[in-house]
Amino acid sequence: MNVSYTYHASTLIPNGIGIIVLLSVFLLTLCGVVWNDFSYNEVTKWQIIIILILIGEPLIIRFGGSIIKEGKNQYEIQFTEANFKSYKNNELEIDESIEKIEKININFVSTGSWNCWVEYIKIEIELKEMENFQLNIRGRKWITKFLKFEDKLKKYCSEKQIPIDISFHDDLSKYSYSYLKKKLL
């Protein structure tokens, strides 16, 4: 039996671009404030503006670029007859035997307010004598795909006698989970 799930956090790419644009506009606005509102001489104003741009813009680009890079990453977790494997961008990160898995924890979190709603699944695979493997899955599309994978994973874990624990952050996340599961059926 081969059970696998592939995750690609594609929403991070536009978020990274948006952060770069918004913070760059903020930096230019800050430069405009320095130019108009400070009563220094012109040489000092130019020095402050150049320092702001030389320090601020590379930091902004680096921060936004790291978010974009994370959005380009593709993760895959795979359970085969004898092994558990983890891939990141088609490169094998973990290749361990099934006997090394102590427990699989799946935590469904759903929090929201009137202007923001966040849902994600945190899957953690505890391995003996190794660092735990952890994957956070965000986005309705990827959560729905994971819920399809979850059924296969439960069946696989029962066959291999691996304990699996599914928990919920609160009642809202339990309701959201059951709603999505019913929608899949």
C-alpha cells in the first residue's frame, strides 16, 4: 500500500510580492516624510534618505523573497509498505522505516474573527531517536486534499499498528472539520 500527500503553499508567492510592494511604498513614504518634515540641511536629509534606502530596501526584498521562496517549495509525505519518506522539492529529506514511527498527531485549527479567518492542519510525525517531522497545511484547497489523504492514512496506520491522534483546537475547528468532511462525501 502506497499512501502519499503533496502540498504546495502557493498562496505565499502573492503574499511575498505584496509584502515587498507594500513595505517599499512605506519606505518611500518614510523618505518623503524625512524630506518634507525635518528641518535639517539638504545634505543631512539626503544622507538620512540614502541610509534608509540602503538598509531598508535589501531587508524588505530579503524578507519578501524568503516568503516567495517558501511558497515555491513543494512537500510530499509518503508511506510505503516498509518506509516513511519526506520530500521537499523532489529531494528526499527523511527516509525511515515504519518501525521508527512512534505516533502521528494531526491537529486541526480554525480561528476567526469578523475580518480574518485562518484554518490550518498541523501534522506531526514522531520518530524514535530523531527530530519530529512537522508539516503545516494551509488553504481550503490543500486542507480538502489532506482530508482525502487522512482516510487512507488512518487505514494505513491501523494496518501497521501506528497510533494516530486527531485533535481539535476548539469547538469551531471541530465544526469546520466535520463540515469539510461531510462536503467531501
